[in-house]
Amino acid sequence: MRKIVPFVVLLLLLLASCATVSESESSDQSAFPADAPSSESAAAAETKAAPEPEDKPQTAPEPKPEIKPEPQTAPETKPEPAAVVVKTYLPTRESRFFDDGDLDTYTEYRYSEDFSLLSRTLYNDESRVVETETYAYNADGLLTSSEVVLADGTLKGGNRYRYTSEGLLAVHEILDEEGEVSMTLRYEYENGLPVTWSLFDRGNALQSVSRYTYDKGLKVKTELLSSRLELLEDFLFSYDEKGRLIKEENRNGRGKVIAKDLYVYEGDRLVKEKNYRASTLVRVWEYEYADEGLWMKKTQKNAKGRIRGYAESRFLVKEEINWE
């Protein structure tokens, strides 16, 4: 009996020891859920989840292509039109004097508000009317007629004018004291410039023809022809670089110079005119100005410089604005 009891006690201790070990293992296994990853899987997952170290070289982003703006073409700028004031000096009174200073005659001019000439009246040295010419215009402002009446009211003569559809003078009829056509002038044009001027008598028979030649818009030659179109005489015109007339020569039908005129300028004003017969000086005209060009004196001298007479003129100024 004594030997059996210790054996039983030893067996009980071994069973208790096994139970303890089993509980310990169960406790260790409960620390990992059934679905927990293995250590290798966890390590791999940890490796993937870990951020890349800051010192790892970063790939530079590819640069975006530079977008250059389309070159802008500056809009074409046209120069602003410039206003140019053109002044026209219209005579209001012209007086003629003898070489001793005595008055010969004077003429007065009257204008409308738009500067159209309405009348021209000639007076003697006693301020008595000699004759008066009046002018009429159409709706376009073109001169259509004029008539000259003497101091006693009788008709001296007149003119009638007809135009092309472009407003160019086509026919000029000269009237006698009866108001009848005594002569007719007919004009032909090229590029807006008159190229022929034909004169007919009251029976419409051709009397003469004038032909004009131009260079750069300036008349350089006029030929006077007979009714048979034979050259009778011609006139040659020369200009300076400003387009001002400086010389006019008159030649006969054989080309010989029979007269000439020379013109001299100072600034923009004519100051002297010389008249020659062939090559001989016969007359000189000298011009003086005052009051900003509103007064002019024209003195006639012979070849020796002696005064033969003079004229004084007063003007008004018509200003027009041209855009260039």
C-alpha cells in the first residue's frame, strides 16, 4: 500500500504539469489571430507600405513645351490726313494810274457769300460807271452766262457756257450787242485737261484751232493753227521746281522767237516780269505787296527804267481746306 500511494501522487503531478503546458500553448496561440499574416508576409507588407527614403533621387518632371505667343503684327497705321489751307486772293478793286500818278480807271468786284463773282464794274477817273458785267451760275456753281451793260443801259455783249457731264467747259459762245452768237469756242479733253480749242464764226465755219501739250499736268506748249490746220505760231512754257511759270516764248510758224516773257520770284511771290520783242527788252513790270498780300502794286517801266504807269489792287482771301 505504501508503494502504491506515492505512485499515484507522482501520476497526478505529471497530469497537472501537462495541463499547465497545454494552457500555456493555448495562451501563446491566442496572441495571433487565425487570419494574421505570417512574419514573411508582414515583413513584405511593411516593406511595401514604408515610404521611400527622402534621400532617394527623384525623377525630374518632363518640362512642358514652351508655348510662344504668335507674333502680333502691328495693325497698319495710315498717316492721318493733313489739313492744308489753300488761300485764293480775289480782287475787290483794281486802279490804273498814268505815269504822273493821275487816276485813269478803276474796277470793282462784288462776290456772293460763297465767293462766286457776281459783278464787275468799270469806273472812269471821275468815278462814273463805264460798264458793268454780271454773272449767273447753275445749281452746281458753274458759270452759265454773263452780260456786259453800258452806263446808259444798252447791251455791249455777253457770254454763254455749256459743260460736259463731268463739269468741264465744252462750249463757250460769245454774244454781240444784239445778244446773238458771234463766235463759238469748242473744247476737247483728255484726262481732264483741254487738248484742243476750236474757234467758229457765226456761220459755224472753222476759223482756227489751238492745241495744248502737257508735261506732268503743266501746259508746256500751245499751238495756234489756221482753219487748214497749218501752224501759225506757238507758245512754249517753262517752269521752276515749284511748278511756277518762269518763261514764255512766242514763236512764228517757222520757229523764230518773236516775243518772250520772263518771270522772277522772291519767296512765293512774283516780283518782276520782263517783256521782250524778239531779244529786245521793251517793258518791265515790278510787283510790290503789303498788308499780308491783300494789297499789290504793279508798276510798268520801259526798257530804260522810266515809269509808264502803274496799277494798285486790293484783295480778299478765300480759304479752302484740302486734306492730303
